[in-house]
Amino acid sequence: MDRVLKNEIGEVKVNVIFVGERHIKDLNRDYRDIDSPTDVLTFLYKDQDLFGEIFICPRQVEKNATKYKQPYLTELIRVVIHSCLHLSGYDHELSDNRSKEMFIKQEEYLKEVERYDS
């Protein structure tokens, strides 16, 4: 996470918060008008004291790992990298040409982590 943030943004403080399915569902409903749980939500503040927050639902990450036949830890790292890229300005939900670039970077950072852990 630190490497992604330093490369993409610089030295910033970001909180990572693990929550249950009910909490992530409430956040998703309140901030995105989607009344269902999700794996991760990213909130960008750009405050000097706190640049942003990443809310992760481990149970949803586990479900996605199973669905995509990925190890849980790989999927968890993927969502953290994904959120860091959101904090740095990438967005795949808008018709933005940076969407493809975001997913390429996400997988490159993930490969970097996997090489480091090997």
C-alpha cells in the first residue's frame, strides 16, 4: 500500500478500516445509492491530516476470491491496491479513458507484491 501511495500520490496518511457486511452495505447505500454489500469503498478527503479512508469488508473479499478462484490474500491485496489507485484519481465507474490504465496498474502492482513475497 505504501509503495502504491508513494508512487501515485506521495507521502499521505490513509486509514484502512475493516468492517462487517451490514456496515459496508449501509455505507454503500448512503454514499452510492446501492443497497447491497461490496468488497471495498474508498473515500477521498485530501485533508492534510487524512488524505482518505479505505473501508474493506473481509467477508465480501472472501466471496470474490472464491468467485474468481483467487487466494484470499491475493484478492485482499488487489482491493487495497485498487483503492489506492482510486485515491490517486483513477476511476473506472465513469466513462474515463484512465479506466483501462487503472486496471493495468493494479495488476502490475499486484505482480510486484507477489514477486516480493516469493
